[in-house]
Amino acid sequence: AALNVGLNGVPFGNHVKGLVLKASPGAPWSTEEASTKAAFIDVDDFGCRSFSISQSGRRLLSVCTYKLEQARIGRRITSFNATKLKDCLVKTKHVVKGKTRLFNASPVENVICGNSLFANFKEVYIDMANQFNHFLGKDVNSSDWHFMW
């Protein structure tokens, strides 16, 4: 059940949706096996995501299961994220003010397991952005960003 939320998001939720399959699976998956998450995940006629029966899909399921089992007993698992500056021209005055954008390529198992464990928390936290004074989960094109500057 937890992995289902990790793959498909919170049922009837507003923020934690199903895994974006066109996105990079992150390291090491993108360097070893595939350029998108779609290589590991199948989608049925109703849009429900599941682990592919391919070798890559079975390997990802195994990694996710192991990560969640270790979390249940309180053991941390090391993983690596790649964070880079957005590949676009940015005016110098924006760089000086820290208005550059970053993108983060988390390993696909981190996304799945993170949603499996914390999706309901994420839903509430993002819904309460104004009360908690944060902008996590905001669409980069949202007009709400002007409040931050």
C-alpha cells in the first residue's frame, strides 16, 4: 500500500500526484539503464502506475522495498542527489540577489520512498503554506512568488 502511494500519489490529493514518468530517474539509473522513469514503471488504462516486470522494474522494486524495510527499523540508507543551476541565462543582478533557480535530480527510489512515507504530511504542509510562511511546492510560474521578494 505504501509503495502504491509512492508511485501514484495521494488519492484525491492536491499536491502529491503520481510519479512523473518523463523525468530523469536520477543517478545511478540514468547513467546505467534509462533516461526517464518510464523505463521502470508501467501505467494501466486507468493511469495507475506499477513497477514494470522488466529487469529494471524488478530491480527498482527491490531497492524501494529494501529502503522502506530499513526505514522501518531506523536505519538510514545513503543516496546521492544531483543539484544544479537551471540551464538558462540569468541576469547578473538576479544572481547577486540569489534569484537563480536550481533543479534537483533525486534518485527515483528516493522520490517513491519519500512519497510512500511522507505523502500525507506533504499534502498538509503544502496546503498550509501561508500559515507556515513557506513556498515549498509552489509552481515556478505561480504569481505567489512575488510575496517572497
